Amino acid sequence: MQNAKNLPIKRAAELMGKREQFIRIGLQRGRLPFGTATRISAERYSYYISPIKFAEFTGLSLQEVIGECKGKVV
């Protein structure tokens, strides 16, 4: 199994059944413990989601989390 280094916002939202904006705001406010949001300008953020921490938080297996991320640059 190939480990993804960063889980895309879109994939996290799909797995949680939430909108991408929910994930972004949760990371910005520090409410979601599986990643970070770093402000890079007044209106822009850079996001990081740990696939391992996301799997632990959601109760999904790591394989389920990164399954569609294999072979892609994420």
C-alpha cells in the first residue's frame, strides 16, 4: 500500500459526507484534529490533512482513506 502524504480536502469531504467548506473552516478554526490550516495571505490558506489522523478520527481504515489517492500526487 502506498501512503499518501496529504489527504485532499475534496477526498476528506467525500468520506465524511460533508462539504469541502466544512473541512476548510474546521481546519482553520482548529476544530478538526486531523490537520492544519496555515494562512499564506490575507485571504488564502494552505491545508494539510494527515491520512493517518483522519482515519483514526473517522474510524475508517487507512486503506479506505487513501484508496483513491494511490498513484496521484496529493
